[in-house]
Amino acid sequence: MEQYNVTGMSCAACQARVEKAVSAVEGVESCAVNLLTNSMGVSGTASPDDIIKAVTAAGYGASLKESGKARYGDELKDRETPLLIRRLAVSACFLIALMYISMGHMMWGFPLPRFLTENHLTHALVQMALSGIILIINRRFFISGAKGIKNLSPNMDTLISLGSGVSFVWSVYIVILMAKSQDAAGLMDQLYFESAAMILTLITLGKMLEAKSKGKTTSALKALMNLSPETANLVKDGTETVIPAGELAIGDIFAVRAGERIPVDGVVISGSASVDESALTGESLPVDKEEGEKVSAATMSTSGYMLCRAERVGEDTTLSQIIRMVSEASATKAPIAKTADRVSAVFVPAVIGIALVTFICWLLAGKEAAYALERAVSVLVISCPCSLGLATPVAIMVGSGVGAKHGILFKTSASLEEAGKMQIIALDKTGTVTSGSPEVTDIIPAGGFTKESLINLAASLESKSEHPLAKAIAAYEGAEISDTTDIKTFTGSGITGILGGSELAAGNLGFITEKAAIDNAFKDKANALSEEGKTPLFFSEGGKFAGIIALADSIKDDSVQGVSELVNMGIKPVMLTGDNERTASTVAAKTGIEETAASLMPGDKESTVRQLSSLGKTAMVGDGINDAPALVSADIGIAIGAGTDVAADAADIVLVKSRLTDVSAAVRLSRRTLTIIRQNLFWALFYNCLGIPLAAGVFIPLLGWELNPMFGAAAMSLSSICVVTNALRLNLFDTGDSSKDRRLKNTLAGQKLLSEKAVQNAGNEIKETDKMTKTIHITGMMCPHCENAVKTALEGIEGVTSAAASHEKGTAVVTLGADVDNETLAKAVTGKGYEVTGIE
């Protein structure tokens, strides 16, 4: 989507006019104009010149936006408020003098020079001069309004300029009559110079307050932009030089000290530091960074010193991506905004028509022309299409900013609106509900061993292995690692080594049975652990059985809370996983997920999500490449931030913090934003539905209510300010507070949505295509983590659509979207430390 700056817009009618003009250009597929940021996003094949020409022909200005950080800084810089303040100050000075002369003497007896009190024509001419100066100061309203009429697209400025201009012209006409009349004093009460001037000054005051409020809606985005440091410490040939951060290139080495912000995304190559990442993730506790770990731009080092290598600079940094995502989300149009657009398209012409009818009706009712004119002017100045145009974008902008501040990134306005309407949320298991890496869950020592001695000998042996399970044991907190020698690895079975003259052995039941005698009670215990979805490893020392250590893919700390919050909101969570049914059921039982679909390939996940979407609005939450098809198929795709770039590209919402509770937080923020939008639209429509009849004098015969044009102008300004201020309340919203969650009625909650047959049929939609499959026979896989390593390696090959590995069968079945030779497949598997015995 190409981004443009648009100038000259003042209300929703202008926005609608620009959209209509650009949408008519050949090659334009979609167009979204944002009144709040005076920007426009256009998709399609039309050239920028044609688009700019169409905007210009409609009476507005347009230009392509620049790229980079400067683009967003320039867009968000508040240039309007200072100009409005100056215009308001000068207008107010002349208005005070005008009000003193026109009303002060007559109403409160304020003293005036004799030449004004004795000569009414002179009095009127002074009022005309002061009022004329104010009209000249605020001539922008007249220029914009005239352009609107010329291009047959009247806008808010047209209403203001008509209201003020008609009052001024009528008053000039009265002055001419006074010059010809012998009774000039009798015509003084038909002068409306003060109304003409007051209308413009009050509207300018409202515009100024509105501009200041609108500036606050982008405060979260501005705060993010201000985090990026201006300088960086470049290290070259051992010498450190301070340079502008923008000059860092990929591969450059830079230093970061305590108290400094990291200038670009990179990787630590030496040293260590504690880094405060709260600006990007919302996490309050610093994260320790050591050699080999990633660091992100705009995060701050709180202690330590490290050298880093730049990997992503400029617009490619995480910070720049977040800024771009939030800014572009506000440039898209939410579905709910279409209602306001339809009203805005006919609003101004309708108001002008109502004002004309009002004037004629009061004349026919026998009222004087001055009275009928006052009613018509009141209708013109009280009408506010601006509040309609701002109702949705201000809430979207603030909501997107609040989300970014809490690590929740909405890519479009539609995703922010739709997230709160979800009825079903499909959760990928690995990396979403669980951490995706094994952890020690049970330590069961045999006779003669303690938990401490068992974990120590296990960690000493496994520290020499690269297997995921071995790494988890070696990393166990409190384990003391001793130097083990003569390491021998038996692929698919286990590992041995020598410690203190005794042989240590670790592996599966069959392998350790050859080394030591194992009681049936331990075998039964191992079976029970397997039933719980855990992987039991057996250990022996010097020919004596030492015990069992079980590992499992641990459930994330916040998963239970996250699932509980979704259920309390009336949303049904469903877990989709490629793991076996036993593991899936165990995880589901621990987290409170009622329904699961296991042993799914990526294609199966996509089909299952499509089936869920046919039952109700469905969101898919995932973090890996194999989740991307399902993320695209869902009504809303939600990518865990720690996942791959592909998953983020396929998703509508990105969770930076990789926490499941942020899914419920996203839903919560969406619902709150939608509530604010509805309140704004209701206020804008209610205000106009009540204000226009009041200004027209409909209530005069019934209740005696009569509205002066000056109060109408004040009310118009107030309506826009109310809409913007209401949206700013979102800045106070706590996305993590579940105490006020409302349980929406959901007939799908509690129902079983996926029968076994339905899941099989969903998979068959993919399997029955002409895609080719190959079965790879592999030795060395011992657990689900081995399966995942093989699966990931195979799915990384171009042409492989999906892969499903089984350590129990010793196979991996790959689905190919293009021809891939056996050598490439075998190389990917052996590269992970496993042996390929055949491919068929």
C-alpha cells in the first residue's frame, strides 16, 4: 500500500470526497483516507501521478510520503496548533474590542467615545471594520469553503464560511440602509457583525483545542520514536568513535555501556549486560544478554558492557517495524467507519438545504428577514460533520498506540475492531501454550541414590551431548557438572561415558536394561510418566541402575491464566497440534482447554481452522512457519512475537511479548476501543440530530428554546473536542485488568466443535490433492523434541510443504509441493545428528 500526505481536508465530507475521487482512478483497488493524520493509503497499479492528479482535481493537495523514521516524525509533528494559537490570539484581541463596542455599552453601560454614541452609522462602521479584520485573519475558512462549492464537494468550512459570511453580508446591507435612513438607531438591532466574528473565533478556538487533543492521540507513537538514540559508539580497528546512529551499517561493531540505549538490532559478540526491554515488550524486569544473544534498538543497557554486531538497521529494526505497523494501522479504515462515511457523503449538502428551508419557513411564518436569517445561520454553524469523521480514527489511533505500548501490534484498523468479536480461538501448542523447549519435570532416584546425586551424574554425562533433552538436563539449576571422558553416543538409544573410573549410561529403557537391572516398579513409573506426555530417560552408574529423569515441553507460566481469561470472556479455546493425542490431552487438561485436535500437519491445521471459521468467528494463534497457512485462513491471525518472520507476515496481530495472556489483552483492548467508537458515533449523530432542529427553531413553539448563532458555533467546536477527549480515555485503559471482563453470549462455548471424523475430513481436503509424499526412515529419534528438530529441518527446504516425524515409527513423512531430490532431504536430517536409512 502506497502512503500519501493529503492537505486541505477539514471534515468527514472532505475525506469522503478524496476517497471517491481516488477510487475512481483506473488501477486503484482500495483507498483509505485518514482525517486524523491527513494521510491516505492506496493499493493497486495506478501511478502516483494519476492519484495526485485526482486529489488535486477534487480541490485538495497530495504528495507521496517519504520513507524512514523522518517520514513518521514529519507526519506526527504538530504544526497546526502553533498556527491556530497565533490566529486565535489576534482574533480574540479584535473580538474583545468588537464585543465591547457592540454589546458592552448597550447591555452593561460601558463608556464609549462620544463620536460612537452620538453617531450610530459611525458605530456600525467601526463594528464592520473590526469584524472584517477578524474575517480576513480567518480567511482560510472562506478559501476552503469556496473550493468545496467550486468542486461540488461542500465541507465543514463551507458551512462555517456561509454562516459567518451571510451574517456579515446581511450586516453590511443594514449599514447601507442606515446610511440612507433617517432612523439609523432603529436598525442597530439588526446588525450581526459580532455574530460573524464570534462564530469564526469560537470555531478557531475549537480547532485549536481539537488539534491539541489530536496530538495527544499519537503520544504513544511519538514516545516510541523518541526512544531511538541519536548516536552510536562505532568500534573499528580497536578504536571507538561516536557517530550518528543512522550511519551504522550491517556488520558494523558497536559498543553499549550502562545507561545507553542500543542504536540498532544486533547480536552480542562479547561482554554481557542487563537490558531493559520494557519499551518494546512492556516487561519491567531487565533481561541478561550474553554472547550470541540478540539485542533490539531502543532498549537500554542498565548495567555491564558489551560489543555487538549490527544485523538490522534503519527501517528494518524491530522499533521501526513497530512504528510502521502502528502508523499504517491508523491509515486503514475500520469496517464500522463505513456508516459514518455514508452519512458524511451527504451531510453538508443536506445541512445547507435544511438552512435554506429554515429561512423560507420562518419568512412564511411571518417573521422578519433578520430573524429568519439568524435561524438559518444557527443551523449552518451548529452542524458538525467533523465529529463524525473523527469518531473512528481517533479511537483507532489511540487504541493502536496503547496496544504497541503493551506489546500488542495491530496491523490494520479492521484487526483492532474484529479481535473483540472472536467466538473461537485456535491455539497452536508448541511455542504458544508450551515453551517449545524441554524441561526436567521429575527426578526419581533408585535405591542408593539421592535426587542430587542422580541429577549430578546425569548432568555430567549429558553435558557432552547436543541432544535437546541432554541440554535440558545439563542446564538444570543446582546440578554440579564433573568432567566426563570417553563419551560414546549410540544413535537412537543412549550415551555412555567414564566418571571417576565408573561407567555412566543414559538412554531409553532397552539401552539401560543392557547395563543394569531395573525393577518393574520403575518400569511402571516410566509408563505412567509417558501417559502424562513426558519423556522418561533411564540412568545407570557402574552397572547399577541410578534412576529416572523425566522431561516434558513445559507449559508457559501464563498459559493457564490466559486460557481462563478467554473462557471468562465467552470465547471457546481449541488447541491444534502436530503432537500425538496423549501429549495434547495432557497439556489441554493442565491448561483448561476443553477441545484439542492432535497429529495435525500444517495443511490439516489450515483446514481445521477453516472448519472452525464456518462455525463462528475464529482467531488462530501460532508462532511457527507451519502455522502460517492457518494464520492466513483464520478470520484473525495472531502471531507470537518470538516466532518466525513468516508467521508475523501472515498474521493480523503480533504479540511482542510471546505471552498467551496478551491474546486476552488484545481481545479486551479491541472490545474497549469498539465501545469508544460506538460512543463517539452515537454522540456525533445524537448531537446533530438534536442540535440542527434546535438551531432551526423547531422547539420554539413547543418549549420556547431559541439558539443564538454564537452558541451554535461554540456547540459545534465542543462536539469535536468531546469525541477526541473520549478517545483519549483509552490511554488510561489497563489491558491486563481482567476484573471487568464481560462474558459475551456464545452458543459455541461448551460444545464439541471438532469430531474425529471432521478433523480427518479436514485433513483429506489437503491430502487428496496431487501433492507427492515421501517417507524417510530415520534412526536416532528418541522423543518428541527429536521429532520437532527433524520436522523443522525438513520444512526449511524449498519445495517441502509439510513434514510429520515420529520417533516411535522411526519415520518422517514429507509432503512436497515441488520436486525435491532424496539427497537434499537426507542432508537436512543428518545435519541435525540423525541417520537416514532409506527414502521411499
